[in-house]
Amino acid sequence: MGVGDKILASEYNAIYNLMAPIVGPTTSNVDLGYGRTLLSSPVAIGNTVTSLQQTNLWKDLQAGYIHQTNIANTRVDIDDVEVGDLIRFVNVTNFDLFADDVVAFNPVSTDFPTANFDEASLLTSSSTSTSSSRSTAWGTGATSRIGHRVTVSWASANARNHFWNAGGQIRFDASLTGGTSGTSNTKDWDWNRILAEMGKIRIRKKGSNYVTDSLGTGGTGTSLGLGSLSTNSNTSGGFFTSPTRLYTKQGGGVTGGNPGTVPVTQIYDDNEYQINIVVPNTSQMIFEIVFDDGDTGTGGQSEGVNDPVDESVGGTVTSNLYTFTPNSNFTIGASTFDAIVQTAPTGTVDSSL
């Protein structure tokens, strides 16, 4: 075939079939599909491709590529495929390369551009915050652990898959202010340091695994397949009995301990911030944020009383969750088109600090 010949349905469909599983809705493979409502669709065999169909295919390909890279793909110039333009066979080769570019994106090794997402506080369905704060002292006896548990819900199982496949994230951070957090080697100071160092925590999908890591300093994250995540939502004493641990940030890290003790221990190394997960069904995930004050007094603290002592935690501790939701677009001339745009999931607070 030569320049000027019409594009066959089979040629068009071959390009569409490369693009659609990645850019369009999730089908049989839960690890594919950004959830875009595609403008293009297969052409019946025996029919020839219209200029509108060619334009729509270009828009769907560009939507996927823009979301992956935040730059426009130049394999095919929109001026050559606008509605009303002649359909040129030479575009088949360029469209093939365009589709190959979209297929080549590997979320395991390459992150989606942050500019293509909106970060916002996780809100309930009635648009109230899912954050939780506590100013009452804790950290001893029955309050040695406090927790903040939130159920995150999507409109459907497919909506949940689209969110993760297109690079969506759930993010977490926390803080402790006031109390004795400004005095070195106190328990409040250690909790303030743990939470400030870890920064913001994110869970995202890379390939088939859900990866949890810190945007701050340290901590221990995970990379787990969906089948490895607990589905058991049973609780005891206000906490899940068998969740999956996603992330831990440990306290301590400062030399202290009872004078003359060998070896010298680290102050508060039993304190931990934890993020756990339970997946109760295909459209929800439950996140349990735990502040575990496991330290019972190793000595060397600066609380002003005889060591060792199990101090309370004072000040105000706050736990926050955020959505990081796909929201990308591209421009043709003076018009802006949605690329991958999704609705943020909502949250329900199951337990507060």
C-alpha cells in the first residue's frame, strides 16, 4: 500500500488493541487499565477508517502518553489527523510507533509525573476530614498503643483498580507538637523526631505489587502483592488481630540508658509508628495507623525523675491521610482535553486516636 491509500480496519484495530488495555477501562487483567472512557473503538472488518476515528485514536494515545510522561508525543502531528483531513496510509507506521511508546512505559521502574496528580486530604463522603488528633496523655498501661483506623472506599472494584494502575496513591503523615517535644531525650521529643523524620508515607502500585515507602527519612517499607494483604478485619482491644504491616518507623537512635550500664541502650527504641492494612472486599481498603509506645523506661531520659520510668506522652498527636489522584490533560490549539482524570476515593473513620 502507498501514500494516500486508506487505512484498513484490521490495521486500525491492531493499534487500538495495543492502546486500549493500558489507557482504557480495566478488563480481565486487574493490573492494566487507567480507566479512561475511550473515544476510539474497533472498526468493523470490511469498513474503512474515517477521519473522526483517526482523530479519536490519536487523542486516546496522547492521553495515555501524556499521563505517563507529562510531555506530548510527536510521532503523529495532530495537524495530520484532525477531523476532515485526508487519511494517509503513512500514518499507520507512525501510529504503530506511538502505540509502542505507550506500551513501553514500565511503572515498576518509572514513576508517573507528579504534575499529573492532585494531592488532597482524604475526605469522607460528606467532605469532612478523616484526620484524627489527641491531646490527652497516653503511652502507659492501657494506652501504650493508640490507633487511627480509616476505611478507604472507591465507587467500584474497577474504580479501585484504575486508581492504582494509573499511579494513584494513599499518603500518610503525622506530628506531635507541644508537651516536652522541645526538650532533648524526652519521650515527647522522640515521638516528634520519629514523625518529623519519616515525612510523608505513600502506598502505590508498581506492576502487581503495592509498595509502601517514605518520602522522608528511613523507616521500613514493603512491596507486596494483593494476594499477600490480609482480608481479616477482626479486631481485639480496638486493633486488628491479623493485619498486614506496610510500614514501620522505629524510635530510639540516641545513645542513653542507665548510667554505668553496659552495653548502653538506645532511648525509646521500642517506640514505633506503624501502618497496617486489611482488604475486606474489592472496592475498599482499611488502613490502621498505630502509635505504639512500647518503651517502658530504659533510663537516661530527661524527664527530671529517677530512672528508669515509663513516662506518658504529652502534647498533641495528629494523624493525617491524603489522596494522590490522577488528573492529567493535554491541549490542542486553544482547547484542553482530559487525559486521565479520576474521582478521589472517600474515607470513613472507624476509630480515632
